[in-house]
Amino acid sequence: MERKSEWEPAIAGFLCKWCSYAGADLAGTSRKKYPANVRVLKVPCSGRVDPLLILKALRLGFDGVLISGCHPGDCHYQAGNYRARRRIALTKKLLEYIGIPEERVQASWVSASEGAKFAQVAADVAKDIEKIGPNKLFAEEGR
Amino acid sequence: MTTKKKISKKDIGKLLGIWSQWFSVLVPSKEENVAKMVGWDGKDVSFLVWYRNTVVPPKANFLPPVEKMFSFQQNRHGYHVEVPQDEQKRLIFGIRPCDARGITMIDKVFVETYEDCYYLSKRKNTVLIGLSCTNPYDSCFCTSLGVKPTESADVDLMFTDIGDEFLIEEVTDKGKELLASAGMVKEATKADDAKAKTVQATVSGMVIRKVDTKDIARKLQACFSDRDYWEKVAAKCISCGVCTFLCPTCFCFDICDELVKKQGARYRGWDSCSFRLYTKMPMENPREEKWRRVRQKVCHKYQFYPMNFDVAACTGCGRCIRLCPVNWDVTQILSSLPASVTSRGDK
Amino acid sequence: MEQELRKEARKLLEEGKVDHIIGFAPGSLKFSTTPLITKEKEEVASLVINRFMVNNLAKFLTEIPGRVGIVAKGCDGRSIVSLIQDNQVVRENVVIIGVPCSGLIDIAKVEKLVGKDRDEIDDIALQGEKVTVTVDGKRKDFPAKEVFFEHCLGCEFSTPQEHDTLIGERVAAVGHEELNRKRIKELKDMAPKQRWAFWKEQFTRCIRCYACRQVCPACFCERCFVEESQPQWVSPVPKWQDNLVFQVIRNIHVAGRCTDCGECERVCPQNIPLRSLSKEMSDLVDEMFHYKAGTDKNAPSLMTAYEHAEAEDLFR
């Protein structure tokens, strides 16, 4: 991978253990090439992702957040991804309202067999975040 | 011995301008309709017209809501620690007698009992210019706590409104020095002094809310174990921190360390005994129930603090009444303490 | 109406149908009320119904034990239903005394209009679409919509739908869509960078008194996320970044349970426009999931429900 600029986006990736994490693993074992911007955090289910985790990642300085889970209907815990879907939808829209571009928070459905899709998602998300630029929103010390 | 001077209201801007040469001058201002002490912009003195009192008391200038105690960085030899130095010379213009008394109260803990370096450096570098009240709120009850709305004991200079002029009382040497280079400050006449005394009497009479503070400590001691009574008193409190944070004499704080990789900082910030987890410890929380916390707040202010320092931890500024989300009113509680203890005892 | 309310409350206590009555009593400041929580039937004589009964009494349902008779306006009535949906309150343990409300007067707005503080105003009288404010004996009239709370100006549920008794007749709210979302619209007209700068500035003033959280009936968590230290999600001290995270997350956590009672904004001692966040959140909830808080006690709460296909356009 060619380094285009000094700054590379740092993306916090919350991947659900049963589908997306396995999918990411498959991307690796299949030797699919994709940018290394996504820092993987394994969660038992995308439904575990509290919007607090998303905000905390942005607060710490991550440039983007990716939440990835099982396809609707395939959740290992029946409905966890449905809960995630509502939460993520509301979070994105509220963040946009307060001035954080909603593209900083991205979500995908990646199953355990979709190694190629995960590689594509990681690349696409990295490109999107690169376009928005580095996250300096929380940087300045007001107090 | 205090001597009296005076200044025309029209010259206040000029006076502040002179002081701005040596001090960072803070004056009352409004942001989003919230009155607070802010850095003077160099010309606006319109606060002389609207100012009654701030929402956040001037204690915030000595004990800020959040303060960095030190920052640290790990290096080859261990840790490099940096303590922020605050030697800025400040002048607070317009502090009310209740708030100034509050600072004196906090001094008892942060200066006399233990020397808190952060508080001390701000305290010794700040000059307090008091402004006598002219328009007390209906929530004010300073006169019941031994504070007159024109009290000058806790400031360096006291300004009293006598119409088109302010009478100035030089209370401390620091205050006297400040007037040395102010040409527009004149000697006050006997008539001016008499006028000020009339104003002081009138304003004291305008403080209509009163509490009989005789024997409060004893009354509180008597009903301390009355759980039913305190549960009723505490019923509508919602355990937020408004009353304690906005109280000129409250000073509880929490400390937290924040570390990211090999560097970080230690911060100090306001804490409140009203919060449920204020007394939480690993094995228990002695004040888990709301009635215990409400009892603690009332007793700390009117029983325990007097036991330790011979003065109530309250100056009657009334902010707790004015800004409480549920209009919990401490003067109502103090005026209706039960005469005797009832059956159910609890610690 | 007040007599009817006092009679009803007294009856409930006398007949042993409830252990506590929660309602509004006159406050110790002018133009204010204070919650009355009592077991004594004599004390219900001080219950009032007026244009200043701002408190959301549903807050107390999660801490007062036993059976409770509670006075409810439209908004707090929905908060009660929301608590029932969340299994925090058992419907059979609550006797809801509905009080139709066509709007409350925001004393802060009156103060601004007449340039005087609450204790300097002699009288505030509402007559139809007009409010007469008397200061120093002099009267001045204002249109009612200039002194009502913003959230009252767009109120869709002025009469509590879920109730056991209703005091007085059902009323229509002072509907005024435009004014209800005035500040939100102003914010949406700004560029994202400006919006961020606005909120950053607002939250620099926050002192983390938690009045907003404590006054909210939807915030009933035993341990709030700000009180966690392992891990620490937000700093316990009021740095603006953490103040902002706290408020944004609080709003997302109460999504679908916030009934726009406006208390959070009213109680903030720093006048931070919190409702500009909470109202936008409840609008998003309605827009995306066609859900309004506290309108159906048998409906699953927003975050526990789902449709098989929704919001798919946001997912890769």
C-alpha cells in the first residue's frame, strides 16, 4: 500500500465476534489486501455497542468509528443487531446535528463468510474518513 | 480605622481602567442571561444598572469548577511533574458582602486549617472590591446569618451607592494602596457618610426573608435521629448539585487522574455531598439514602461547621432557594425544626 | 378545579387507595410551585393548579414506595406511561389524576420581556391569548405565545391520555409549530463547523451539577455512566469535551423516553439550551421510527423494538 500523505486515519472498528470479526479474519487468511486503518475491537454482538463507545472513541481522537455486525435476521443473539441498528441510526443523526459529520461513524453488515466484503468495507471507510480529514474536534483544552 | 472617600459613578470606567494596568479586572457580566464575573472588556460598565448578584459565586475564582493540579510525563529517569503556576494579579470588582463572607469562611479551611497552594496563590494575588447591595432578592436572608448587605469586613474596599456617587470605605491597606493613584477619588463629606448610613439601614430592611438562627445547632442536634422527619424534609430533593455548587461557602472537591500512554494530569473539580455516590466506599455507602444526605447538608452548615469554626457555613445569599429545581427552601426547614424527638431512632 | 383536585386527593388517602399523594403546592418564591409529596390528608389542601406548575412529578415515582396518587399534566403523564413501559412503575400502583394543561408560563421569558426579575414583578395574569404583566403598578400586555415555554408551544398531548380521573375539561394546547423549534432551526441553518463551535461554547459553561439528569424521569439508572470509573467514560470534572459527551450520550440513552417536558433546560443554572438537543432527538425518533414517547403503555419501548427493515440506507 502506498502512503499517500502524512496522516492516516485511525478508525475504531467494533466487530461482532460471530460474524464480522470472523469475516475480518477470513479476509486475512484469504490474503485480501486492505488498508490497516481499522483498529479492531471484538465485541460479542453489534448490539453491545453503546453509543457511548462511539463517542468515547471520537473523544479519544479516533478519526472514525466502524460498527459491523451480522446481517439482519442472522444475529447470533436473535435481535442484537436490530437494537444496534436503531442506536446507530439515532447516533449518526444526532452527531450530524451537533456538527460531527455523520460519515465519521459508519456501519456495515458483514457475515463470517464475507472476507472480501470486509476488505472492501475497510478500504471504503478509510477513504471516506480520509476525505473528511483528521478529527481535531475534541483536541483543544478549553479548561 | 477606616476612612471614607468617594467617586462619581461616571468615573468608574476610568478607575477600572487605571486598575487594569496592574490587574486583570473582573466585573459582573451576562452570558446567555446568566450573570457571572468575567474579564472586563475595557469599557462596558452597564452592570452598574442591572447587577444584583451572579449565579456562580466568586468562590469559583479561587476554587474553580475544574483545575489542573499538575501534569506528568514519563521519561527515562522516572516522571517529570509540572505544577501550573498561577501568579496572575486579579481584581474582582462588585463582590457582594455575602459572597465576600463566603470567601472568608472558605479561608478557615483552605488557609487557616491547611494551606492549599492552589487556593492560596489565587487568594493572595486577588483584590476584592465590594459593592454594597441596593436591591436584595426575595430569596436573600443574609441578615439572619450575621451578614449585612452592606458588610465591609471581608473586602479590601467597599463601595456604597449614595446616588450619583459611591462612598468608598478603605478596609485594608491593600485597598488603600489602590486608591493612591486614582485622581478622581475625593474625600467624602460628613453628609456623604450620613447618606451611606441611611442607605445601609434601608437596604438591610429590604431583606425580608428571615430565619431565627438562635439555637439552630441545638435544635438540629435534638432532631438528628428523627428519621421520619428527615425523610419528609428530603422527599422532594432530587439530589443534584445546584445548591452546593452555587453556595459561596461550599468547597468539597474530587480529584481524578487522567492518563493516556505515558503522560497525563491530575485534576481537581467540584463535588457535592448531595450526590448519592459522594460517600461511596468499596464496602458500603453510609449515605445511600437521600434523607441522610439532606440531613448532612443542613447539619454540616448549621451545626457541625459552627461546632468547628464558631460560625454557620451559610451567608444567606439565597442562591440555593432561587435556583433549586424543585424550590427546596432551607429557610422553611430551619424555621420549622421540630421541638422534640420522635420514636424511630437511627444514626 | 383546585377544589375538585383537593377533594379527589383527600378521598384517595382517606379510602386507603393510595399511601402517598404527589402534586404541586405553591412555591416559596413568586410565580413558582414546588412538588408536594405527602401521606397526610390535611396537606392536600395546599394542592394547586396554575400556569407555573413546571415540575415533572413522574421523577418521584421511581423512589416513592407503595401506591401513589399523582397529579399529571400531558407531558408528565406521558413520562409516567414511559416508566410503565420500562417496567419501572406498576400501573396498578399508580392513580393518575389527570390535569389538562394548555401551556405554562416561562418566568424567564417574562423577566426578559419586562427587564425585571421575578421578585420585582407584581402580577402575571393570563386571559385568553393575552398575558398582562404588572410591574410597579403599571400593566403591560403580551401575546401568550411570547411568554409560554417553547415546549408548550408545540405540545401535542395537552391532556394526559392515560389517567384514572380527569380534573376539568380536556383542552387543546397553544399549538405553534414554528416557535417550538425556533432554536433548532437556527442551529440547522448553520454550517457544521459553526454548530460544533456553538455547542463547544455552551458546554464550556457546564459545571456538571447534574440538575438536568436528576430532574429527568427517564434518567433512573442506579449507576449512571458518568459514575463509572472502571473504565472511566467521561471525566468527573467539568472539561468541555466531557460535558458535551455526557449530554449527548444522556440524550441518546433517554431516546424514546423523553417527553419534551422541558425541565432539563429550565433547571440548568447556566442556561444551556439543552432542549435544543432533546427536542431534536425526539423529532429524530418520530421521523425515523414513527414513535412518540409515552403514548401507549402496552407498546414496547423504543430501543427494545424493531422493524425487520428500517434505516438500512445507513448500513453498508
